[in-house]
Amino acid sequence: MIDKRKFVNFVRLMRADKPIGTALLLWPTLTSFIILTNGKPNFFLVGLFIVGTFLMRSAGCVINDYFDRDFDGEVHRTKDRPLATGEVSPKEALLLFALLISCSAFLLIFMNKLTIYMALIGLGLATLYPLTKRFFPIPQLFLGLAFSWGIMMVSSAELNEINVVSIALFGSCFFWIVAYDTAYALCDKEDDLDLGINSSAITFGDNVLPAFFSLHALSIGIMLTIAYALDFHLTFYLFAFICASLVIYQCNLIKRQESEKCLKAFKNNNLIGLSFFCGSIMGVLL
């Protein structure tokens, strides 16, 4: 039996107590369901993807903390994570990771062969990402690939193919993720510099604000192109305008690179994801 304190520490390790990460993964996934099926998704598949998104996000957090366990204790924001404090052992973390991956794999029995292949690639990306901080100047690029991969899986599950629209949705999501994780990386910039860990916040340097804005602009621009090509209802553009306004707000938050405001900017992306999801519903169905 797992005692209550150990269970709570497992929940913390999975970040199940911080649902913002799952939400940021879910919004583009759900949006792709709406757009790729013209508003007629298979709701059984939608349910499987919601569960799978939670499981894979949790697994990603566990393996990230496993690889970063020697760094997290030196970073103010992460020093209380269960692996850093010893409340969860490395062996326990790996067992939890294996359990979460196994539960995710079980969901694949309801998927076609192409989706299974896509899932294997997604697992590889999610596992590789934490290691890229050590050798790649912009590890957020790998995070963008890993966190956007759900769109490829939606396309393969619903359509049994990867088409131009799914690739465009993937691209939009990729740039959005690199943008919001840059804001997140700004929270730990000084600690990462001391530890020798790479991040987009460090690599972009004095150009971090224009880079942040440009990444968001690329993401929104791709979504607008999709909307125009698929003849979305005009209400979609209202939601796109809301997203653009939120980006301006986030730019204002991060311009002084203050940790608390940068974290606020990161969390604000939940509203961008929600807005595009609502806009896709209105744009497709009206």
C-alpha cells in the first residue's frame, strides 16, 4: 500500500496539482479535432485523447524531474520538487513513469496502426526533451515538437493520414509552445545561467522580447491562413483578435524579465488556447 504522504508526492511529481500544463496540451489537441473533422469529431476518440493527454503530460513531468533531479535543488522555483527533496526516490520515479506510459499504451488498442507509430515518435520526443537542455541552445524547439505531436496523432486517428491542414496546425502549435515556454524559461534564467543549462531565454538574450512576439505572430498567422483557406465564419477572427491582444499583454509582462510576471505571462497562454478552441468551433460550425 502507498501511504497518503507518498501518494501526495506522486501527485506533485506528476504535476497533477497544477493542471495548467495539461490544459496547454489539450487546447490545440481539441482544436485540431474540430478543424480536421469539420466539427464532427469521434467523441470516443476525443475522450481517449483527453485521458491520454493527462497521462502523457504526467509522464513527461516525471521523466523531466528524473533527469533534472541534480539541478532542481539548486533552482529556487524547483527546489521543493519531490525528487529534489528526496521525498520520491529515482527508482520510484522510473516505476511511476513506466506505469503512466503503460496506461497510455493501453489506450492505443483503440487506435489504428498509423496512430500507434505516431505515438512511438511522440514518446521518443517527450523522453528526449529533458536531455536537450544540456547540449542544445534552444531546447524549447524539442519541447515544441513533443507538445505539438498530439495534433499529428489526432490527424492519424481521425483521418488515417497526415495532411496539409494537420501539418499547418502542428506548425502553429509548435511556434506557440516555443513562445510560451520562453516566458517560462525567463522565470529561471539566472539559475539556469549559474547551472550551465540551456534555454531559449538565454540564447535569445537581448532579443528575447522580439523573438517572443515573432513566435506568437507566426502561430497566429498560420491559424489565420488556415481559417481563410477553409472559409471559416467571421467570428473566428474575433477570437484571433483576442489572442493577438493577449500576446501584447504578455509582451508587456515579460519586458522587464521579472520572474513572477513571466510566470503570469506563461499561464496567460491558457486563455489563448481556449480562445482558439472556441474560435475553431464558431468558425467551423457557423
